[in-house]
Amino acid sequence: MTRSFPKDFLWGVAASAFQTEGAVNKDGRGQSVWDVYAHTPGRTTNGETADIACDHYHRYPEDIGLMSGLGVGAYRLSTAWPRIFPQGSGQVNQRGLDFYDRVIDLLLHEGIEPWICLHHWDMPVAVEEKGGWRSRETPKIFADYAATIARHFGDRVKRFAPINEPNVIPWVAYNVGRHAPGKQSYEDSLQAIHTLNLAHGYSVKAVRAEAPKAEVGNIVSLGPVRPHYDDAAHEEARILGDCLWRRVTVDPLWLGTYPEPIARDMEPLIIGDDMADISQPMDFFGLNHYNPVFVGPNKNTTFGVAETAPPTGMGPLTDVNWVVDPQAFLEQ
């Protein structure tokens, strides 16, 4: 039996501002936590930074030309929070808005539908210094940023997503300490989980208020979690790992609850109507799938569990040591 995609299926590509734009000191852009992290010795491979990256800031016409030549139907870009608000909030940087105006207008000219992800991890340093995802004030600041983007681009952009893979930030940035801001703290990780979820809910409402005809959804990395070894300790690690990797985002957004085994630890962080604010109705569900995630006990992490290298013989592997496993798509 031959199967094909529907005629109206939209093929697209996606990128993050920090990984592609470069021009980190251009036209009033402020510093992000990833600028600081990448310039900290020992944090990145070969000390590499994104100061230039793909130079998309200057070469976006060429990049969009490549998309057009490939027949791409949509491009999900992320707007750089520190390019719009160099201090995280307050005065808008018009030159930042102007850049995305040029990108979006050219995309539309080429028949490519622009989607906007509001945040792909490049938090302004000014916000991080006030607590970042450890502060309940950050979701309010983020919602103001979301409202600004929706108000300015909502006449041309019809689909928005607040945060790229919010589940990754507590797991990798606060549990393992391998992403910006590179912290390891149990309490901070729990707070970041809740604050990121609040930021999602607040920004969904902000976008709908400013662009009522637009669709709003989410983007979550949902590769299945597997134990590295088949024993009781690794199965326990898998249960906790699955909770921390996937369900801390999916359950609150869609069910309005936090999952076991961390539900009790999350209770002190929930105030008033938080869970109702978080679980806003959404128009689409963005599922990023890369690979199955193998986990095991790890006493050097805040939760005592961490991702492991794939078990021997699992191949083939990608250049970053991820297993290529199409069957993983079928796992719940």
C-alpha cells in the first residue's frame, strides 16, 4: 500500500537566532546568556562562539534564496530576545524589529510562510542577572516581549510558538549544567520548570490578545527515554528521566498537573491560578524528535540521573553520538 502526505502538508525548515545570525554586537543587540557561556573557557568545543555563526544577519537573502530553491514552504525562525529588548524589557530596539521585518517580508515575497518562535534559549543577560528562569518576574517580562512581537508582526505572521523545547532548559542547563547559564541546583531546576511553564501560558495569552487571528502552539523535544542497562537502578532512572525530560512540560500544558515523581516537590511553587494560566488551549502541538534518550543514575547531577552514551552496538550514530532509530517514533 502506497501512502503519501496530504496535498496541503507544509514542508518547512527551522533555525535558532543564536545559532545562525551572528552579528552579536550589531545594531543595538544586547548580550545573551549564551554569549557569556560560549565565551567562558572550557564551555564549548574548541572555544567556539556564535559571534559570526552562519552570518544570517547579513546573508539572509542568500539563505532565503536557498530555501526557495529547495521548495521550502515554511521557515520557523526565532526572534532574538536581546535583539528586540537589549535590557530584557523597557526600551524596544527598533533596529532589531527592522531586521526581522526585512527577513519576513522577503520570505513572503518568495512564497515561504514565516513562523515565529519567540525564544530559542538566548535570554538577555540583564534578565538572567535578575534571576532568569529562577524568578517569577521573568514570565511577566517574557509576556511583554511576546506581546511586542505579536503586535508588530501579527499582520504577516500567523503562527507563533513561545519557547523552543522548554523541557531541555531545566534538564541540561540546571540538572547537568551543560547549557547556559550552566548551573546545577535542584531548587533552581524545579523553579525553572515552573517558571518556563508560566512563561508559556502568559505569552500564549499575550499573543492572542495582540494577534487574535494567529495560531499559537508549543515546541517540545519528545524522544523516548530508555534505561542504559536492563536493571532496577536504571529503570528507576528511566522513570525519573522520563518525568524530567518530557512530562514536566507536556503534563502541565495539556493536563494542568505536574507528573510523579516530582509532583510533591512542585507544590510549594504553585501559587493561585498558576496551573490554569499554564494550561492554555493551543492550536498546534510541535513535536521535535531526534533520537531515543538513554539514561542512568549519575550522582554528579542535581537529580541523580543523566543522559548516557548509547549502549554498545546500538548504531548507526550521528556525528553527535545520537542513535538513528526510526522505530523510536512509535514509542510513547
